[in-house]
Amino acid sequence: MADIPALMARIRANGANLMLDGGRLKLINGKKLPAGALDYIKQNGKQIADWLDREAQFEERAAIIEFDGGAPREWAEQFAQYLFKTRPEGVNELDWTWFLDTCGRMLDEAPVRRAA
């Protein structure tokens, strides 16, 4: 199984990028990638597309928390990470929901909120 975050970091470090366009992968600046990279990308296309979709959902959620909620970006990203996590083993659904709700209220009530 490919390490998709590491793969995307290498692609971007070479000056190229992959994005989803209508559910399909689109390669930008592919000529900047080393030989064989395109084949590797094709072999892992489904995993890459799934990762890019999750990355976009995460970024959107963090942006909503930051801009609509007035939270600092670092806080927004950390809270968004929890929102996308699977409930930890041994934690029941009610406790996990309480935890997420409490974190959200803490962000809403934080004194460092900026004006929207």
C-alpha cells in the first residue's frame, strides 16, 4: 500500500500536483516528475483520489470553523482532525459525541475569537 501523503508531498516538491476534476485525477506540470512517476500514480490512482477527496473535505471543514466560527486557523485544523477521526475503541457513541460537542462549544466561547 502506498503512503499517499508522502507521495503527494514528493509530487508537490517537484513542482507538480494532482487534483480532482469531476471525480477524475488531473495531473498538473506532470513533465516535472521523474521517469516512472506517472506509472506509479496510475497504479495508485484510486487511493490518491480518495485521499484528495478527504483532504478537500478536511480543508473545507477547517475553513468553516476558522471563518464562520472565528477560531484561529491552528485551532480550526486541530478540531477538524477530530471531526474526521473514527471514534476511539472503547469509547461509546454518546461519550464521543459529548467530547466533540464540548470541543465545539469551547471554540465558540473562546475569548480569542475575531470579528467575522
